[in-house]
Amino acid sequence: MTKKQKNKESDFRFIRKNHLIQELVMIDGIGRSGKGMLAHMLSCFNRVEKQHNLDMFEWIGRVWSARKISDDAAINLLRLEGDTRLYNLFISRDVNFRFSDDTGVFKNANSFKYLKRLIAKPHENTVNKIINEKPIFQTCMHDGIRNAEIYFMAFNKRLKMIYILRDPTYNIFEWQQADFAKSFNNNPRIFHNMIERNGVIVPFSTLGWEKEYLNISDDDKIIGLIDSHFKLNLTSYDSLDEKMKNDILIIQFNELVTNPITICDKIADFLQTGINYRLLKKILKRENCPRIIDPNKRDQMLNSIRKKASKKYRNIFDELLVKYELLYQEKRMIE
């Protein structure tokens, strides 16, 4: 293909003017921050659909951030993926009916609604139903806030994000317990973006410090990854304009699990919808909320993390805790 032919063929942009999604809520945070738990709670909110993780949203955001895809292509794919999934959800196509899965209908409220959709006769007014019922489509993300700009470009005022801020002690400890550092390279069931650079394959999250990542212990790798996620997520949030920030709600994990009704009321105001408290109480009981956070358990985790870490990464961990505590107190003062 000649340069002239190539330019001619690329002289267009992808576009999707029509849309089905009228309201979208993204639940975001570092892995093991309580996103699935909050998604179950949100399924008790009026008009909010069950947890429906759109992995493609996450992947498109990362590819876009690496400038491997154009703005128009990313926006078009996000809109297409979202609208297709919402339509399928309204006819219970590709809906998870596994009893044990967190994303399954039986782990979320209103499971009968999806069974009813499943057995309903095919009809031609599904689009009208979506328009009239004005559902709030929800999805969970990992570290999506760092790519918030492309999501707002795609959905504008139709999008709201809820970011869960959790004590990184728990993130690190649970990642170490799950042995995630080994899983990234050895487990095909881990659906994470990997990159090859200078002949080595590493997680996308290590971009910029991949050489160091390869030469440290698995326990240090986890500390480094969580530290990187924490800094990138909050730095990205700080860089957003005020219009976007107004459509992002940051909640504290500790507040969510110890005082869930108050936090759910705050989220309901943010989403401008109501709550079915009867269903919510059932979900809260199953999720062991409200609960007491045991400081002794946290101390045990701290000791375990520090014991496994090298001197350099113990210092990184301690600095991360200071940043978290400062941010935690700052957010509480604002609230």
C-alpha cells in the first residue's frame, strides 16, 4: 500500500451518535479494595442493574493511555461495548446465572428480574424499555480512574465514578497471600495487560520500572505494584478538571464496612436515586456489614509485610502508609 493510499483509507473517524446507556456508574479501586461488595450493595438501589464487569472497558482504557489507539476509536469501542452489554442484559443474554459467582444474578439483589427477562418472549420494544426505565448500568474497574478522561470523553455527563480508597496494608497482604507476582507470568487465568519491552515481558503496571521489577523478590514486587497503583490513581485524579471531579465520589473502605447505611445514602444522593432498604439489609448481612475492624489483625499484616520486604521496600511501604493516612484524614475532614 502506498503512502497516498494509506492516508486516503485513514481519512475518517469512528463515531457512534446514538446510545442506549443513559446512566453509567463505574466502581473503581485497586484490586482487593471491596469493589464487588459495593457492587452487590448498589444492586439494591433503584434503577441500578446488577454487577456486570466490562473487562473491555478496562483494557481499552489502558491501551488508550499507552497511545496505542486513537481517541475516536477508543470512544467508539467504549460506547459500542457498553450499549451492546446493556441491551443483552435486558434480554438476559450472556447473563451470569452461576450460583457461586460474585457477578452472578444470585449474589446480587433482584435476581428474579433477570430470570423473568430470561423466559420472556422475544419482543421488539427492548430499546423502548431501556429508554423508559432509565437503568443505571454498573461495572467494576481496576485502577480506571487513571484513564478517567477517556471514559468521560465517551460518556460525558452520563458517567459517574465511585473510587474506593482502602488501607494499602490490606491490598498488599491479600495480593501476597494470593501470590499474584507469580500469577502474572505463569497463570493464563490472570487477564492482565502484559507488555514486552527490551526483550522482557512484565505487567503493564510496571512500565518505567520494569528492570527493577524483574530483579526483586515476589513480595517486594507486590509492594511496588500497589505503591505504583496508589500514586498513579490519585495523581491522575488530581490532574482532572473540576467538572470530572464532581462526577467522581471517593469513599473510604473502612467507612463503608463500619457504617454502610450512611455511605449508601451518600452514594444514592450522588447517583440521584433511591434504595430498597429491605434488599440492602439482606445484602449487608451476607457481606458481614456493619463490621468491626480489628486493629490487631492489621498489626499482624503489617509485621508480615515488613518481615518479608527488603530494606528499600520496607521504606517504600512505610512512605505509602504515611501518604494513605494523610489522604484518609484529608478526605474525612472534607466530608
